[in-house]
Amino acid sequence: MTGDFSIESGAAAAGTVQLTGARIAGRLSGRRLRLTNPAGPGLAAASLHVTDMVDLSRGIEVRGCGPDGAVRLVGARVGSLSLGRARLENPDGWAVSAHYLEVGGTLYLDHVTATGGIRVSGGRLLGGLE
């Protein structure tokens, strides 16, 4: 997809929002979202490629369950990533599972609340961490 992609502000979803393998030549944003899945990730975005920022900040709430994480970003490649002020919950595993994540710019984790922890291993952070 060419251009920015925005998930409607204030949207709610039960089950997995699936962005696995998506290619966005622009920015991906979602604010004040509520994603809940009692049987897997709330947001599955493994192998996601976004040339600009992925902005999942300002009031996003993701609840998932299980070993894949509430937010799954395994192998994703993004310009920058913001999870600032997000509430991420997984009672049975990682809140964020992001093995081999590549961030070309800054990774923003300011004021994030994570139940289950954030796992970023084997990845590359080419910018800063805030």
C-alpha cells in the first residue's frame, strides 16, 4: 500500500487485528484503540514493513493471551515505533513479542504500561530509545 494507513481512532475489536506481512509505504497509526483477544494476540503484525512511523500511542489498549504476545511484531521492519502511553496486557506471556524487530529510527516506550513484559531480541535499533 502506498500512503498512510490509519486505524480509526476509538475503534474496538474482539479477536486478532491481522497485519502480518503488510507493506505500507508511509505511516501506520492507531490511537485510542481497544483490541482484545482471549485466545491469542490482539495485534498480529509479524513481518510488517512500514517505511515511516508506526504510531500506536496515546490510549491504545491491547489485551492478548498466550505465548505469541498481546502485540506480535516478530520480524517487523519499521521507520520508527511508538508505544508511548499504551497499555499492553498478556497474563500468559509477553505483552510485546518482537524478536528480530528492525527499527530504522527511534523506539519510543515512554509511559508504556506492560503486563507480561516487552521482549525485543535479535533485532536492530538504528536510532534511539526513548
